[in-house]
Amino acid sequence: MPHGRGADRRHLRPVPGPSTLKGIADATGGRYFSAQDESQLKSVYSELARERQTEDKETELTYAVTGVALVLSVIAGGFSLLWFNRLP
């Protein structure tokens, strides 16, 4: 029942054209790429891969974890003093 009542009525949005995509890229500080075939698409992906290379970096978290443990220990000690009425 493709054309009768109750037919699937999906709303398809038009695909923006190259000029619209170039305008969006310019407005957002991006770049517009166009690929008409598989080889051009591979070229675009390799260009993007070169631009987006990342570098692994290790971050030491021992000091942060130790600091949090110290603060929690001091808070726990204060509550202990309050609970057992050891404050002057």
C-alpha cells in the first residue's frame, strides 16, 4: 500500500549543496572536502588522518589520589572527635 492511506510518510530533507557546505565550513572555521569517486575519498581520509594525529601522554595521578585521601582522613578525624566528644 505505498500510495494509499496509511502509507509511510517519511519526511526526507534535501542534501545541502557544495556552496552551502563551503559556507558552513567557512563560518565554523572548518574545511570543505569534495570527493567524486573512491580514490578521491581515500585521499580526503588520508589528509584528515594526517591532520588528526594524536600523541599518547601519560599523566601521574598519585598526587591527586593521595591529596583526596588526606582530605577525607582529616574530615573523618574531625567527625570522630565530634562523635566521641573529644573537642575542648
